[in-house]
Amino acid sequence: MTIYPAIDLRGGHAVRLERGDLARETRYDADPVARARAFVAQGAQALHVVDLDGAFGTGENHAALRAICAAVDVAVQTGGGIRSAADVAARFDAGAQAVVIGTLLVEAPDTARALVERWGERIVAGIDARGDVVATRGWLGGGAILRDDLVRSVAAWGMRRVVYTEIARDGMGSGYDIAALAHVAALTPLSITASGGARTVADLVALRAGTPANVDAAIVGRALYEGTLDLGSALAALQAS
């Protein structure tokens, strides 16, 4: 299982939100590049970088993304605020290996399909849900699309991977929603990246034990910043399990 340490950017800083609520922000780093280098030094093979300003329509963090990509020798996956094909191209130009699209899946499915045709597996579906209902635009929009329908649709478009987030768990440290992830993983052969809820190494071990084999990656954020989960220990535990 691949672990993606998360770097969520707002105003050039690394931050974490609880359930996507801007009023419940914790700011960690003024230098996200140093944080990225530290994650790689601890064994990370990939990074997950989210532009929260882009997601909420309050700005962008392209310079920080570019600096992170230039500073590390691992793949960087990025999302947040992707609203057009030009936005995707800009993220690739900044050095990202993969781009996660979410709102486009719902609001511009023809564009999303075209992106998959153009970029293949470098385009990742970001499906964020409250229960079985999809949320969009920084989790402020949506409500009309069912999660399971969207998972089946993106598989039909040729997507290879979904980053699935249960919003109620995100940033809360209450563990992954294993039942929801197992359900989503059983819908299609898509590879699934779990997001939202990790607090300890035990959460990752439980994720691996409780979900199908196509749940093969996990994003970890707040637990790494607050020290309740050590990246090196997590990687060793997953390798041994």
C-alpha cells in the first residue's frame, strides 16, 4: 500500500482543515517545501498536494506547487481548484505527475472524459462524499449526484484510479470509513486511494485488512503533522502485514 503524505496549501502555508471547514483550520508550516523534503527523507514514495485556495475560489498556490515538485524526486499528485483543461495543463507544467479532478466530473463530464483520453492514468478521479452523495467545489456544492453512479461513470470513461474521501472523517482522526471504502472498491475494478481519518498506524493496518486489494493507497495528513502517526513506522508495519 502506497502512503501519500498530504500537503494542503492555503496562502502558501501547509494547513489542515476539519471536514473541509475553513473556520477550523490548523496552520503548520510557512515552508511547505521543507515539509515535502522531510516526508521524502522519511520514506515517502509520493506526495499529495492540494490547493485549498483553488478549491474554495480564493486564489492559487501554483508557485508553492512548482517549488515542491522541483525539490523532491518522487511523484507529486495534486488537486484542488481544477476547473478546466487549462488548469490541468498548468499543474502538469508545474511538475505534477498526476492531477486529481473532482468538480469537473460532475459539472463538465465531457471535459473530464476528454482529459482522460488525453492524459490517461495521469488523470485521477477525486470523489468526495457525505454518505452516498457527492460534494463539489471545495465541498460547498453538489448534492444531486450519487457516489455509486459517479464511480461507475468514471470507470466507463477509462479512469484508472479514484481518490475517495468520506467528508465526515476528513481531518477528524477517527479512522478511515472502511465500510464505505470496501463498498466503493467493490463497484468496479478501479484502484482506490483512501482519504480522510487516519490517526495511527493501526488505522492503516485496519484499512489494508478490511478492504479489497484494489484499495492500494492511502492519504495521510493531520496524523503526520501532529505526531500520532510516524511515517517510517507506518511503512514498516504495512510491509510486514
